[in-house]
Amino acid sequence: MTTVYDDVGDQAAGDVPMRRIAFTINGARKIAEVEPRLLLAHLIRRGVGLTGTHMGCDTTNCGACTVLVDGKPIKSCTMLAVQADGHEITTVEGLASASELHPLQEGFRAEHGLQCGFCTPGMMLAAKALLDVNPDPTEEDVRWALSGNLCRCTGYQNIVKSVLWAAAKLRSQSAG
């Protein structure tokens, strides 16, 4: 039998070996059989069914696909799903509890950080990664943390205000 490859070295359709991976997403342990070339964003959206992770550019420029992998912001449109094996992933759906919004979600609502909402999940997760290591960021800190995320609808001011609002709320919760 002959296996035919195209000129970029990929195996012929239907001839791709599957790989078993195990990961945790938003606190739930999952096992999946994936093609080695499957992107993490596609696994999250199609395989797990969580559609808050958006695909905007496929080149890591826009940040709409940002998720947290072991607490670090990662652009899931260029990370392979097999690289998530053994890791913990947090998506925007994992921020809120069943009964209340996460302070970042509240802040985006209170400070009008939302426009069309396409970039919002990635912005929130990049902001969460910042607030996890720096609970009292400056405006400059927030702008730097969000610099890998693009919003085509706003001038970013309300997004920055939203993150600072959330930081203040989180600090007051930990103090009280």
C-alpha cells in the first residue's frame, strides 16, 4: 500500500493517526482522541462545545482565542491540542460560578468594557492572568497585559477601567 503525502508533508486525508490526551478544562477532567494537528481552539469549540473562545485571525495577532493554560494566557489558535495533554485550561465559561459573575465580568458590564463582545473573552482571560500575579495593577500594567489583544470597537479606555474596577473589587473581597 502507498501513502500519498501532499507537498507540505501532511499525510493523506483519512491517514492521520489519532492521539489520546487528558486535560482539565474549567475544573472538569476530559479525555479526547485528537489528530496531532488539531488546534486547541478547535478542540475547545468543537470537541468540548465551549464557544466563548473565539477565532479571529488564526495568527495570534488578535487575542480573541486567549485561554489560560496552567494560569498563563495562551493564544489557542496556534497551540496544538496535543500540547494541552496533562494541563489545566480555563476559558471564559470557567470564570463565573453557577450563581455569580466573576468580578472581571461584572467590571466589563459596570464600566462599559463591552462593545460587540467578540474580543471580550480573550481580554478577560488576559486580565485574569494579570490580576492573579498583580492584584493592584496600574493603568500601564493593564495596558501592557492586554497589549496582545485587539479590540476593533473601542479605544480600550473602558476595557482598562473594567479591569481596574475588577482589581479593586477583588482586593476588597480579600480584605473583608
